[in-house]
Amino acid sequence: MIALLQDKATVEQATCVKLRRATPEDREALLTMYRSFEPKAAAMGLPPRKDLEKWLDSLVTCSNFVVVVEGLLVGHSALCTEAGSGEVAVFIHQDYRSRGLGKLLLGEMVNEARRLGLRRIWGIAELDNLPMLRLAHSLGFTRGEEPGEFHIDLSQQTPHDHEISAT
Ligand SMILES: CC(C)(COP(=O)(O)OP(=O)(O)OC[C@H]1O[C@@H](n2cnc3c(N)ncnc32)[C@H](O)[C@@H]1OP(=O)(O)O)[C@@H](O)C(=O)NCCC(=O)NCCS
């Protein structure tokens, strides 16, 4: 079980919130986070209820970033590219939500998409996944054609629109 931080200020004031690219050494910590992650399968079937290892294997060719608080891996995002476009997904462990960490990760995914020269970054969430849809909206994503789809046309934006720095 991941330890509960008591309030929002705790994370915001922490000196050791790290946002960084995932490495192979993060695999066990990722599995630990996802084993206790709730709700499972709520984000278009992700994170999966079973075959977590297989799912993580399927993401190795994507850009993976993690958020580590006080040495504990509590957030993960992946940007998977195809034909100049990148699909993003963000996951913050329930004990660490509503503290700005999802915004930190999603902002970095936009920066990564730009570094990769992508024309578009997009994601999809259930229509009742208000936290994800509002998070996306707060970073400038707009509705796509599919229900629950959110996207940014990166060719329309200035380079520093989404820079959010980790402490
Ligand atoms: C969606 C998710 C990543 C958000 O992460 P988070 O760290 O809790 O989000 P943040 O604290 O960075 O919030 C950023 C913005 O998102 C919105 N938001 C976050 N939680 C919210 C909630 N419970 N209700 C409504 N809006 C919410 C707000 O607009 C917020 O901005 P504000 O704090 O200025 O109001 C997280 O809830 C999660 O992991 N959910 C389960 C997995 C999932 O659904 N992933 C989406 C896959 S595409």
C-alpha cells in the first residue's frame, strides 16, 4: 500500500517531487503502484485488472514518464506515437490525486510530443471521467471527434505553452 500524504500542501511543498523519464529499473515500482491502483480498468480498460506485465511490455516503445514523491513512484504516463500523432494516457495513484501531479505529467507529455516533432497529441477517456477531461482541458486540449477524445494540434501552438517544471 502506498502511504497517504495528508494534504495538498504536503506534495506541493515537498522538495523531492521528481518528474522524469522512466527507466527499466522502474518496472518493479510501476508494478507495485498498479497492483494497488484503483479504480482498475476505469480508463478505457486501463490499467488492466490482469496481465499488468504484458501491458507494461506493450508500452516499452512509447515515451514513458514517472512521478516520484519522497522516493515513491506514484504516477506514470505514456505517449505512444503513430504517423506523426501521439496518444497519451496518465495515471496517478489514488493516494496522490488532486495535488497537481497529473497536470505535471500531462504537461510533460505535451513537451515530449513537441520534442518528437509530433503534429498532434490526443487521448480518450470515458465521458464520465471528469478528472481526466478537466485536466486535459486545463492544459489546452480541446474535444476531438470521438466521444471523450481530447487533443491538441501542436502545429498551432507556441513552444513553451505547456512547460511546467518539477521541483
Ligand atoms: C485523471 C488523473 C490522471 C488526474 O490526476 P490528478 O493528479 O488527480 O490531477 P491534478 O491534481 O493534476 O488536477 C489537474 C486538473 O484536473 C482536474 N481534476 C483533477 N481531479 C479532479 C476531480 N476529482 N474532479 C474534477 N476535476 C479534477 C482539475 O481541472 C484540476 O485542476 P485544478 O486543480 O486547477 O482544479 C487521475 O485522477 C487518475 O489517475 N485517474 C485514474 C486513471 C485515469 O482515468 N487516467 C486517464 C487515462 S487517459
